Amino acid sequence: MGNIFGKKKRSRVTEQDRAVLQLKQQRDKLKQYQKKITLQLEKERQLAKQLLKDGKKES
């Protein structure tokens, strides 16, 4: 019965593990930012096409 309430071993997070996690988080944030920028550019391209189609050129 002592095993039920015994202390569990802590998993140790090494500096390398932290560095890998940080790199993965940076990668994910960059991918999100890249997707956001790509969508914004596509939106602006569509707007530009529509304005040209309507004959309204912005200066």
C-alpha cells in the first residue's frame, strides 16, 4: 500500500529540451505569421484586381 501514495519520480527537463521547445515555438510562430501575411497579400491582390476591373486606379 505504500506504493500507492509514494512519491512519483520527477521528469527532468534539460537545457537541450528547453532549447528544442523554444525553437519549435519560434517555428510555429513564424509559420502563423507567414500565413497571416500571405492571406493579407492575397486579400490586397484581390482588391487591386477588382479596382482595376472597375477602372478605379488609386494613386
